[in-house]
Amino acid sequence: MSSDAENAHRPLRTFGRIKSRPIKPRQAALFDTLMPEVALPDPKAGPIDPKVLMPEAAEAWLEIGFGGGEHLAAQAARNPQAVIIGCEPFLNGVASLLRHIDEGGLKNVRVHADDARAVVEALPDASLDRVMILFPDPWHKARHNKRRLVQDEFVADLVRVLKPGGRLRFVTDWKDYADWALERFERNPDLDWTADRADDWRTAPSDHVVTRYEEKKLGDTAPIFLDFVRR
């Protein structure tokens, strides 16, 4: 396989839809007024250095697939020392996050309304303190597993952008995806799984924020929390 083929990723396929219902007028207006202020630079235009996004930030975080934005907004409010990049292709979710940013007066959030993989590719080595992947599209049918976000190549990309000691959290409510993801995360020699006992993945971490999606209980299991540290 050529290096170009190995480095290129497939176009994003989502388990749901990019837009499911009309966006409320107030939220739609935020795309014109607020989005230009918080939008992440286009990753296709060149490298993205988190230090430039918010020079005073002591940390840089990335949330992949932020859904309705409740978790990201709450983390941003709790952690003003961190600039948090959020990626979400679902426009209703982006609109919801913009509302949270506006109502919370949050200054430490940057938004990418598209595929997170392009952002990861544009980030410098060892530039992130934390990566969070909460309830990604499950693609639970075996023939669709190849569409899952967590693949060996993407795990390697995440490890590249994490600082030594940086943390990665993956949460899912599908048993098969938890097994799939754990296998691929553990295959990477530069990640350590922090769990010592079952409660470590069955119990929500103290800093977790419950979202509307989580409350719907759409999966086949209670949420499974997998935390890793970059060696």
C-alpha cells in the first residue's frame, strides 16, 4: 500500500444524519454571530497549534463528537485553564453547543463542525493534554465495523498528538464497541489502561458529565468508561 493511501482517510460516514430537524432561529443566528469567533481554523489550510488558539491556556483538550455540547460546555466552565477543541459533524449538535457557549460566556472553546480526523492530522506532536471520545457512532453490525472511528491507525494518530502523561477517555454504551476499542487501544504500546478492577470501567469518573444522550440509554449496556494514559 502506498504512503498516500495509508495516510488518507475515508470520507466521514455517520450512524445518524448530519442534520435531523430545523435549527431554532436563535441558534441558527449564532452561526453568523458567534461561530466566526469560536471556529477552529480550517485544518486543510495547514497545521493547527493549540498554543496559538489561546496563548494563555495552560492545557489543550480535544473532544471528538460532542453531541449536544453539554459535556464539552460543562468541562470548559470547570476548566478555564484549558482550551477545548470540539469536533462534531452533526449541525444540530453544533448549534446546541453554540448556545451553551453563548449562555455560559465561555471563552475557551474552539469548534470544528466536521470530521475530527482532519483536525488530529493538523495538530503538532505532543500538543494535547487530554482527548475525550464519548458515545461515538456504534456501527454495531459486523459488516459496518470498518466505519467505526476507533481503528488502529486513528489510535496511533491520537497517541502522536498526546503529551507524555496525557489522558484519553473513551465511553460507549455498546458492549461490542467497548471490546473493539479496548483491543485497539491496548495494541498501542504507548498507551496504558488505568483500570485495576471492574468498577474502574463500570463507574463514571468523578469528572464525568452526564449528557442527554447518555440518559436515553440507547445502547445494550450501561456506559463503559475506558481511561488511558500516554506513556
